[in-house]
Amino acid sequence: MGAEAEPPEPKAVQPWHEPRLLPWTSPEGKPSYLITDDCGGRVSRLADTAEDIQSGMGAQLLVHAHDILPHAPQGELRFLAERLTEALRDALRIAESRGQRRRPAGRSAL
């Protein structure tokens, strides 16, 4: 009788990575996510750069707001409020994204 065939080696199972919330939205304003097992890939690096730029712009805007608030005309205050709202939205998105990446898999935020 002949030798029995060996069963094939199981393929390595890649660990599951939660989708990364990206620092931009779709054209429809919906959240964008990255699903990858390569944390240092091109899109991940682009997202890291975008987050750094958004954080820096928010910090500069905050300094500017502090400087003009005491004597700004009403029109400038509205414009400033709109930009600060955008910066806060960006900061919260970055915080949420980074919090998801630091949380162990399978654990919720609360």
C-alpha cells in the first residue's frame, strides 16, 4: 500500500485589526475608515501626517483666537467661531481614532 498524503499546512491567520478612523470624511460627509494589517502603510502615514497638520492648525487658531477676542468685530467673531468649531471637530476625530488604536481588541470605550 502507498503512503498516505499529508494534510496541507494551515495558512497563518492574520490578527484582526479594528478599522482606523481616518482624519477626513467622504464627499458625503460620512466617516472614512482604513482596514489594514499594515500599520505603517502609505495611507496610515498619510493619515498620521493629516492628523499632525490638523492638530498644529488647531493650536495656531487657538492662539489667534486668544489674541483677537477682546477687540474683534462681530463678523470676525462668527468666522472665528466657525473655524474653532472645525478645529474642535478635527481634534475629537483624532482623539477617537487614537483611542481606538490604543484600546485592546474587543474592548469598548466605556
